[in-house]
Amino acid sequence: MFLGSLRNRLTFAVLLLGGTAVVAGDGLVPATERDHANPNVRYEQRIGEKVPLDLTFTDENEAEVKIGDCIGGKPTILVLAYYRCPMLCGEVFNGLLDAIRRLKFTCGNEFNIVAVSFDPKEKPGLALAKKRSFVTEYGRKEADAGCKFLTGHKPEIDKLTEAVGFHYEYDAMLKEYNHPSGIVVVTPDGTIARYFPGIEYLDRGFNGDILTDSTKTLRLTLVEAGDGKVGSPSDRVFLGCYRYNPHTGKYSLSVMWVIRAAGLLTLLIIAGVYARVAWKLPGARLLVIGILAYAALLPVIMFTSFSMIETLPKWTTRAAILPIGLFVLVVARWIWKSAKVKQPEQVVEV
């Protein structure tokens, strides 16, 4: 009987140790594995929907601020975390730091970062310590104004997490939160533009190695979210040719753009042939110069944002069609008459 009892105890001990080894080295289930095991813990992507900009939180300096004021009219990286998180949230911040340090943009200049704690028990003092650590590691003074680390009350937290599709749970036994990992990029008006799940936000190749342009996806996302007001002209041209592929999480060449480019190239070739033939007619040279000037300005027309025009009512665009059409008709008529007048008269031999 004693041996049976001893055998049962040993069996229980082995099973307990084995189970612990399977779960994790510290006896806790890693948050990334728990995310997959629990369908209630996830990011529900709501691209195109808006974040409530009037939600009020407390910043690291104990001042009441609204989400809209923190975004400040710039594309913004939104981080939902809690500052006492022993593992996953720290990895999210480390991954974000690694990415933004490689960016040619600077937090506080081209974009902002807003971190919001979803733990209502956390206070501004904890947010201030986390911000100081983050800004110091980042190493750019502009980030002090561009980074906001917020805490808040449960009603506001619930509205924000619901708006961005951030689903999490509190584990009463471990006294920790079970939550997904990732960052969200929002536009200056609070529209959700893109999700970056996980703890790393760099681009890797098919072999797993980090690419030379390791921040291309994040950079282009900020350019796209900033509506072309952020980034270099080459980035804007790139976005004109490429589109974000949600299945791969990367930017890929747009098929429609290829078709349009092929059609435009065909028209330019036809126009070039016509220009070469028409150049012999003195009256048509002005038309040829106009065609060439339009071809040269076409990239500027396609990829430049004209803020003054964008602020005009939509009816002004339709109203401008008539005078532009009349102007083209008058110029074409004048060119046609000039060509007829300047043509040398043919001498008919008798």
C-alpha cells in the first residue's frame, strides 16, 4: 500500500513537471501562444473606420488631452498596451523602436506616436517613466513632443479598443492581461489606415533576412496615411504605381496601374509619330509644343497634391469644363487657320 501511494505521488510529480516544461520555462503560458488558443484575444481589423477623436485621456504630465489633439494633424502610430506588462508589451515597444530608428522620418516631425494603456489602474507616473525610457532609447529630441503616453478610465478605454478592434481579457489567476500584439497606423483625421500585427515591423525577404530597405512598408504606410504630405517625391511616385496587399502585408505592383501605363505609353507613341509628321506644318508646331509640354508635366499632374484645388467645391470642377473646352476649340481653330494660310500655293503647270 505504501509503495502504491509512493508510485502515485511520483507519477503526479512527473506529470506536473512535464506539463510545466511543455507550457513554458517559467510556468506561464507565453502570450503569443495564448493569443492563438483564445479566439477572444485578437485584432479585428477595421480599416477605413474612424477612431473617436473626442475621447479624453490623461497624458504623462497629468494633463487631460483628447486623442485628436495627440494625433495633431499627422499620421500617427497607435499602440495599445499596458505599461506593467511583463513581456509582450515590452516587445511591442522594442520592435517599434527598432523600426522607427531605421526610418528616415522623425517622430514629432513627420508622424506622431500615441501609446494608450488599456489598464484603468495605471496612472500618469507610470506612463511618464515609460515615455522617458522610450524617448531616451529613440535618441531624437523631437520625439518628446511627438510621443504621448496616455492612461484613462475604463469607459474611454473600452470605446477606443472597440473602435480599433482590439480584443483582450484579464486573467484573474495570473493577474495579467491576455492581449494581442501589434501597432495601428491612423490618418490625421483618425481613420484607421493599416495594422501591423506582431512584435516586429521590419520587412524581411523570403529567406527570412531583413531587407536593405527594411522599413519600406511602414514608411509607405505613413506616406499613404499622410495623403502625400509626408515623404519624398519618389515615395509618392512609388505609391502611385503600387498598392497595399492585405494578404501579404506588403506593397505590390498595381495591375490597373500597369494597364494604364501601357495605354498612356501607346498614346505617347502615337502622339510622337503625329508630332514628327505635323512638325513640317508651321501652323501645327504650336500644337506639337503643347503636346510635348503636357507629356512633360503629366507626372507632376498625377503625383502632386494641389491643396488649393482640393479645398474648392466639387461643382467648380464641372463648371470649369465649359471654358476649358471653349479655349481648346479657339486655339485649335486658330492653329488650323494658321496652317492653311502659311501653306505655299501649288503652281499648276500648263
